[in-house]
Amino acid sequence: MTGRVNGVVKQLTDSYPKIVGVACAAHRLGLACKDSSNHVKYMATFRDHLQDLHLFFRNSANRTATLKAASITLGVIDLKIKEVKDTRWLSQHKAIENLQRNLPAVLAEEAEMRRCLGARGLYTFCATYRFVAAVYPQADVLPHLASLSRVFQKADVNFLHIKEMVPVTINTLRNIREAGQTPLPGSFLSRLHEDLDNSQGLGAFNIQHEEERDRRGRGQGNGQEATREGQWARFQQEVNNDVIATAAATPQPHHHK
């Protein structure tokens, strides 16, 4: 649509030089968020497995029914695993929102995942500290970006509202980033370890070791890294700091003329 060589806008401006092309701000925001997350190496893998989870349950009515039953048993909200689509603005927000609520029910399907040849490695990846921890800061960050996207998508767009919302969103993300090792009170990330220790939820799955690290032949890890403190420090260094930083630095969508 907007390719500078032979896109629709380029062809129209060739015929009608005075025409003004306006790129969709919501779509640009979605692309900016995706491109920013690609700068964090782990997040590309995370995103792929998030889509794998969706396909694992979507492709089987029995698995979907089992997930629903597990969610009822565990007392969590019955929500489907959402699909992540680049063409749907900030679809990862809904996917993360649902996964964060449903994670115990998803992990309860370990036996079913291990029986499925295509999903055998999926549980091994998802039942790790780093994967679970990566869900939580996204649950804190993505709602703010989704709210901004909805402002851009309004039919009766208010430019004064946009002018206010963009810096407010950026400041909110910066506050989350600057909280550093001590997550903001009331945030999802602040209750990560509490949830991991909850025997009625994630605590039932004994999520302690970085299994994917050992499987890839990078060694069994040292004793310090195997501790909760070691895993938290590694997660902060390799994932969380970069995720929040890139989100806070996401370019402001603007119109092309």
C-alpha cells in the first residue's frame, strides 16, 4: 500500500501530485512494537512459541475442551489461547492477557503436549522460569500500548487527545523501566514470585530450571544461576530490561505527507 517504489500511494501521487497519503497510525504503532521486540533475541523465540501454543489448542476440539476443564479445576478464567498476527494491531496484547490468566491450565496439559510429536518440545520451553517471567512484564506493558492504539483507531479521532496520550504512554513505560529490579507495586511482575510459589497455581509445576539452556548444550549452569535470585538476575539482564527499554523507545506514529 505505501511502498515508495510501486505502492498504491506512490501510483496515486504520480497521477494526482496534490494527493496526501496518510499512513494508518494504529498499524504503524503495531509494526513499531513488533520491530522493537525483535531487538530482544529471546522475544522472537517467545513469540513463535506463543503462536505454537495457539495452534496446539486450536487444532483439536479435545484439547480445547481439556483446557477448559483444567481452567475450571484450577479456578482460573476460562479463556482461549489467542493467536498472534502481525496484520492485527497489537494482537499480542490479547494473547498475553489470556495466557497470563490461563498459564496454570496450559501447563496442566503437560502429558498431552508430550504425547504430540509436534508439541513435545513446547512444554519443555514453556515450563521454564524465563518463559513464565517473560509473560509478566508484557502483561504490564502491552495494555498501555493497546490503549494508545485504540485512540488512533477511533472514527472521530481527537488530535488533542492523541497529543496528550502519546507522552503519557511513553512516561508510563519509562516509569516501569526505571523501577528496575523492584517492580512497581500492583504490577503483574511484582507478583511473579508469589505466583510461582502458589501451590494452587504455578507452584504446582515446580518451575525452577532453565531447561532450554541445558537442552541446547550450554552446560548445566552454576549453582548461583539455579537459585531464584540467579534466575531473576539473568532474566532482568537478558530479557526484561531490553523489553521495557524498547517499548519505552517505540517511535511515535505520525502521518506521512
